[in-house]
Amino acid sequence: IAFSVATTILLKMHGTKYMWVTLAQMVWLVAVTFTAAWQKIFSDSPAIGFLAQADRLAAGPHNASTAALVFNNRIDAAITGVFLVLVAAILIDSIGFGIVLPVLPSLIVELGHVGLAQASRIGGYLLAVYAVTHFFAGPVIGSLSDRFGRRRVLLVSLLCFAADYALMAVAPTLAWLFLGRAIAGIAGATYAPANAIIADVTPPERSEER
């Protein structure tokens, strides 16, 4: 979120030549995280890849200990894959929040025909709407994910985020802007389902070990 906000502010201030300072760090952080996760799953080296290590153990002598290690490595690969998807979803949420935040005052001035001081106050109200809806939607989104499935809830939340950004882009009045922020707050309450997915794919014996 911090890198997204800083990059957007630099772009808005026409500081394009300095934008690489924050943008490069954000890209590096994302690239390292995704590359490491990919290697932990699909690397051919048993010393790195969970699946490669499970295959090597499965090809060796079979006993109860070996079977447990093979199972654990395959579970670790599945958890890493799920984590990769969740990081992508949370990254989209964070970038969306970071992009919107710096341009809110000028957007409010344009839509509400108000001064900068009043626009800042209205911007605070918009952030409050986002935070309040986010807070109250958390338990509801968690319950919906229990009933209808984590993946469905996460996908619907991302679609709602896309609809929110489209709505804010064409919002004719401040009321529509508040509606968009409320939708974003509800759709952004995905941290509980994201954490629940990790708990779902972790066997009870591994949970006790950790």
C-alpha cells in the first residue's frame, strides 16, 4: 500500500523521473515473492522444490516416516500455491487502495465544486465510510465464505472491486463516490477468507506442529 500511494503521488506531482524509486521497490518485492513461491512448488531440485523432494522420497524405500514426509511436502506445495493466489488478490486490493487515495481530493473538488479544505474533509468521510463498511463486512464475508466457498467469495470480491473502480471513474456526483467507497469497503474485507483458505488446506497435525 505504501509503495502504491507513493508512486501515485509522484505521478500526480509530475515527478515521473523519481517514480522509479518506489515503483522499482514494489515490482522487486512482488517479483521476489512470486518467484520464490513458484520455485518452492515447481523447482526440479529436491533441495528447493516441495514436489521434487516428495517425488524423490516416494521413489526411495517406503516406511511410515517416508510416507509422512511425502505427504507433508505435497501439502506444503498446495499451501504455497494457495498463498500465491491470495497474495495476488491482496496485492490487487492494496494497489487499488493506493491508487485511489492520492487522487481523492482533486476528484472531490471536481465533482462537488468545493474548495480544497472542504474536499479534504469530505475525503476523510469517504475513508471513514470505507473503514466502517470494511469493519462490519468482515464477519459477513467470512460467514459467506463458510457457506458458499472461499474461492467464490474471493472472485466475487475482486469483481466488485473492478465494478467499484469503474463506478468511481464515471461517478457524476459525490453520492455515487460514497457508494463506490462503500462497495470497496465491503469487497475489500477478504482477509478473513484468505486466512481461512490457508487454515483449510493445512492438516490438523501440521497445524499443531506450527
